[in-house]
Amino acid sequence: MARRHHYKRRTKSGAHEIDVTTFLNLMVVLVPFLLITAVFSRLTIVELNLPSSAGGPSNGEQGFTPEVIVRENRIEITNGESVIAAIPNKDEEYDLQTLSDYMVELKQTYPQQDAASVLMEARIPYDYLIQVMDIVRAVERPVEMPLDGEPSFELVALFSEISVGDAP
């Protein structure tokens, strides 16, 4: 006996409408949230330059340009020709406080100079580059007369135009 197959007849229904109510509810919440948080997200960008290809000491027109060279066992401050100061490591760490003091003295000696170079040897960790750059760019000094009696600090700019490169 042959089996009869029964198929339901499908009726063609009208076009379906898309319900966007849920999507609109999401947008009503999401758009104000994104607008509010966009105000609070700011990026701080430090402009860096590469040292000039000429290298060597700067000419008299440009003035004195300090170079901070970070080596494995010391930090050297040079003028492009000769070493002005060599800061040895203390307890296997760089003496960043002494570097800060030297940079403040250099800024007091050459107040119009804004450019400096930070040069690193190949095997120095990246974290030291950031720390040295921060010291060369600015230093925190205590405020002489704090208003509320608690000690506070102000950020003093030193050499804001930083060039980064490999140590010779």
C-alpha cells in the first residue's frame, strides 16, 4: 500500500514588519552614555623628535643643547662634545634625583633653552627611558607657602622639546 503524504498548504502571508523598539531603547541609553564619557577621556601626547643627522655639538646660534645618555652603569650629561657630568648608579639603580638636580642647574644656567636629547644604550629597559624623559621635561618642586598648611608641589618645566635616540 502506498502511503499518502499530506502536506499542509502554506498560505502566503503579508510582509512582516520589523520591530525596532528594542533597538531604539538601546540607543536612548547608549548615546547619552557615550556622550558623557567622551568628555572624560583625554589623551596626553608627548611630541618627540629624532636627533638631527648632523649630530655633534650645536652651533652658537642655537645655543647649548644638553644630551642625557643612559648607559648600563651610569647616566652622562653632555653638550655634544664632552661629558659635563657622569652620574654613577647607586645600588644597581640609576640616581634619578641627582639627574634631576643637574637638569635644574642646567635650566637655571640656560633659561632660554627648551630642547634636549635623551640617548639610550640598546639593552636599557624602556621604563628607564620614560623616567629619564619625565625628569628632563619637568621637575616637581615644593610650594614655599602652601595655603592649607599641607606640603604641596608644583610642576616646573625644564626642557620640553625632547629628542630620543640611540646612544653613541
